Amino acid sequence: MLPHNHHHSHKDRIHLREVKDLLILSIIRENPIHGSEIHRILKEKYNLNIPKPIIYMILRKLEERGMIISEWELSDRGPVRRIYRMTEEGLDYLNESVNRLKELKRIIDDLLSKLEGSNE
């Protein structure tokens, strides 16, 4: 039997749920942003219609994990809104995730080529 350390650790694997987190973090990395704006970008750019309450839940979790920080922004033109910005930890997490995303992409590409190949 192989020693346990030959298996991928949990940290090496990426889950589809985490892809949403990474997508949201990558949007926040571009510049400080409001939750409703994140919702709009996910919809327009990625065709993902994630309900706003879910987005705010993800943002809260990311903030609890220290990936982002938020502050209230006072505006003359409208309601007070929370603005989210990236932390060093969030940046590190995004950078560390690149290889795990590449691995996931490789698996998906492989699966797609197999499935598409079987259609001919």
C-alpha cells in the first residue's frame, strides 16, 4: 500500500464551489467594488446569474477568511454601500490557486475531448 502522503492533499484539489470564490476575488482584484456591481459583471461577462443574496454570502465568507475587507462608502447620490477590496491574503490565495485551476482545466479539457470524441 502507498503511504498516505502520495495522495493529493485537500489543498491541491479545487472544487467547483471554490471557482465562484476565485471568480469573485478576481473581479475585486481589478478594483474596489460593490456587491451589486459584482453581480452585474458575473451576469454580463460570464453569463452567470448568481442570486445577489448568494453573492453577499460568499463576500461575507471571504471577508471572514481575511481574503477581502469592506467598508461603508458614503455617497451624495444614493444609499450608503459596502465597497470590497482585496487583502494581501486574498492576493496570495488567488496566486496559489492558479496551478489548481490549471489542473482542473486539464481534467475538464480531457473529459470534453473524450465526450466530444464519442459523438462522432
